[in-house]
Amino acid sequence: MAAPSAKLDLAAVARGIVRTSREQWRLLLVAGLIVFVPLGLIEAADSRVGELDLDDLDDLAALGVLAVAFGHVGSALLGEVFYSGVVAAGVSETRGGGAHTLAGIAGTIPYGRLALVDLLFALITVAGLLLFVVPGLILFVWFALSGPVVKIEGRRPIAALRRSRELVRGNFWRVFAVVIPLELGTDLLVDAAAALGHAALGESFLGEWAGAVLGGVIATPLWAATIVVLTYELIALGGTGEGEAAKAQP
């Protein structure tokens, strides 16, 4: 195990991201299209129905609007969980792990645990932001790696949150320098993709759909690959926990 004072090599993180993107671009692109084409459609539909005034709708139509909204949230969470699992498998393969088919990866993803840890991470971050911005940023950095930890080390959600903080400890500012600009940058990419979709197809349903798909296909792989590579690098610095070696396969 590396000494506790070992520092994260940001250049190694960058090399890992570039290598993963170069070697796994087909896997990431195909998975991205599978996830974000239908998600973009649901997001565009949700945006359209969100413009409706529920007071002007009858009960059945209002229930339909609410169903679309809840469907958007649920499908987005499932899509993000699936995609994060695909990226974790791709990074593992790049780092010497076994090759996996997309169907094989789909069967190994712990959907329930990943969904729960994503929800907990979001709730904790929002609670921190409500307390003021600084606590929210600290909590975001501490727990940003909890999702990949679930997939890589096979941990349960609460244990994954603790493990994420453990991995970040000693490298807080280096992790901060990666994840905060990454979060802001991917948000800008999503906004730019939406604007491009509107510019190409107008303020139409197709324009919103195209922008949502483009934003997902561009921004999500960047975020997911960076977070997974970052997690692997920090695990390499600090070692794996008890019983994790057998669970480290994607």
C-alpha cells in the first residue's frame, strides 16, 4: 500500500482519460446512443409537457403529464447507472482487465446499489448547498467517487460513500481541481449542445431532442470516464479494502 502522503498524479489521470477515450470510443459511443437517444426523446417530451398549465387540463391529462415527468426522472437515473457501469468496464479493460461485451456488462451492473448511491450523493450535495455553497462543494468532492466505488469494489451505498471520502482524503484539493471544473464544463457542454440543436432544427421538438441527445453523448462520457479513472488512480495510491480484490472485476 502506498504511503498515506502519496499524491494523486493529475497527469496520469489525464493519460488514463485519453487512453480510455481512444481505445473504448466504440463502446462508449454505442452505449451512449442506446442510452441518450431514448432519454433525449423523454427529456424533450418532458420539456414540452412542462410548458402546459395543469389547471387547464382535465384529471386524466394531468396524470399523463405527471407520468411523463416521473418517467423522465426514473429513466434518466437508470440510463446514468447503466452508462456509468459501461464506462467502469471500459476503463477496467483499458487498465488490463478482461474484455466484455455490452450485453455482458449490462448483466453485471448493480443497478439498485448504483441508483441508491446516486440518490444519496445528490441529496447530500443539495443539503450542503442549502447550508451555503462551501459545505456543498466539500460534500460534492468527498462523495463524487461513490458511484464508481460501488461498481469497482462491490460496496454497498453507505460503505461506498465512506470509501469515497477515504480515497479523497489527502488529495482533496487535487480532486477538487478535477471534479469541480469538470462539473461546470459538462454543464456548459450540455447547454451548448441544446443551443446547437435549436440552431439546426429550430425551437421544435426535434431540436430539443437532438440537443438532448448530443449533450448526453458528449458530456456524459467525459464526466464518467474522468470520475472512473480518478477512482482507479486513488485506489492504486491507497490500496483496496478488505475483500475487494475478488469484487474488482466490472
